[in-house]
Amino acid sequence: MKIAPLAAVKARLSAYLDECETEGPVIITRNGKAVAVLLVPYDDDDLEQLMLGRSPRFQALLNRSRQSIKEGKGLSEKAFWDAVRRRAQERKAAAAKGRRTKPSS
């Protein structure tokens, strides 16, 4: 892991990206304080986890879900997957309906 000031990263971003791939994350500082981390995701799943882990909307959703479960309002596994299948079928039907109503070109 490397620590670099923002001005240096701005001046040599491509070089820092290359270093990230081989040496790991770069902590970017402004006025001596960490303000960002430059890192290379391993794959698409890693990128998705990084994005969701920092998403305020996703974190709020998780917190609401955890609270519902604590209050006994959670779904059983079977009920959850039934709802997922039902929603997928509804979306598929809506998409098919949309294709039938669009004018032909």
C-alpha cells in the first residue's frame, strides 16, 4: 500500500493506476488527510461489492431489512423465492406486452 498526495496522483494518474495493479491500493491525501483510495477490483463481483458497500441507499435498505427481521416481519425462504419468481413473471409479462404494443418500423 502506498500513500500519495493528490497533486502527485493528478500529475501521474496513469502511473499510479499501473502501480495499483501490481502493488495494491494507493491512499490519496489532501493536506495530509486521507480523502480517497485508488484500487483495482479483482473482477466484476468485487467491483459490485465495493460499490454496494459504499452506497448509502443500499445500506439504508439493509438496515430497514434487518429491523424488519428483528420485529418478526421477515419472510421465510420459501415465501421469499415465491415472491422473486412472481415478480420475475410479472416483469416478463409486462415486457412482452410492451413489445406487442410498440409500432413496427
